[in-house]
Amino acid sequence: PLPPPGAERTVALEREREHVIDFLRSRGFFEATVALDAQPGRSVAGAVDLFVTVKLGPAYPLGPITFTGNHALTSEAIDPIFRHADWITFWTTPEPFTQKQLREDIDALVKRYRALGYVGVRVTSDFSVQKSVNRATKDVRINIAINERKRIEVAFEGNSSQSSSSLHDQLTLISRGSFDDFEVGASADAIQRYYQQQGRFFARVDWRRERLSPDEERIVFSIDE
């Protein structure tokens, strides 16, 4: 309930006003202004009518992006992942920047790296309203830091009854983004359970690492069906 007139109501209304502004900023409207006015209700005794006045201002699109740490993919190949056209303008203008879209684009980049074998890749951005929003150019400028880590090649041996692609789908190390001994062991267990589901109840799965270079290694799953 809304507090009675006085300092407490003023604080409550200001808090709600800031919530609306935060929401609009999350949608790319960094110049938005919001005014809240509480007036006694005319129809019901004791009721309060809230009048909300919003001025959106321009929507800020994503501006220049700086990528660091990327070696397997060029910046030119990565940049389009973060660019989106606005359907409201029939795809003729860039979509307003949102933190939600930024998170989704980072997830998409991580998936692309993992598909290339960079299982443990880490991708972060330095976005903040204070540093990233450029009011002079009316856009948002961010840095994307990429830690590719090692490239992991996965191989299977002894899998005469199951295809490598079907076994690859069982790996937990790719979906969880880790290639330490614990996660590789969990992947081996997942493959073994998959074999048991296929009626191969005595199948065993072992694994080993093979160093290919300082930045690349092969994980071999050895299967005794």
C-alpha cells in the first residue's frame, strides 16, 4: 500500500520512479525521464490516482565493440553476432542496446567457440552505464574480453556399435564448459550410461589425455563394448 502523504510517501514514489527508469535504461533508453504524481482519487474515498509521465528520448544502439583475446576467430567474424536490426523499423535501423541481448549474444559466442573445440572458453564484457553509454554519440560502447583457453579435440576408440556423433552428444564437458579430470570423468560415465541404455550392460569407458601442443590437447575415450 502507498504510505500516507508525507516524507514516507515521497521516498516510496521516488523508489518506484527509479525502478521505471532502470527498466527503460535496460531497454536502451538512457535519456528517459519519468515523473510520478500522486493525486487523491476522485471516485473512491481514500484512493490515490498515480499519474506517470514518461519521456523516452532516443534509443541508444550498440556502437563500436573492442574484442581482446580472440585468436581462433577474427573480430570481423565475431562482431555480427552482436549486431541486430530493429523489426519495429522494418530492420532499417539497429536494435536498441539491452543488457539481456548482450547476455544472449555472449552465450551465442561461447557456443560458437565450444563448437570449434574451445570447451573452456570464457567471455566477459565491461558494460556499465557510467562507462559504456556515450551520450555524445548516443550509443553504447563495450569491450569484450575472450579467454579461449586450450582447444580440446575429442576422439573415440572401440565404439564399433555406436557412432562417434552419438557419443559426442553424451559429453558433459562441452555443455558445462570444463575439461578438468572431474568433468572428463563425468563424460566417460555419461557414455557408459548411454551404452547401458542400449543394452550393453557390461560396457566400460576409460579415457586419457594426449598433448598435441601447448594450446591443444586430445581427450580419447576408450570403450570396451
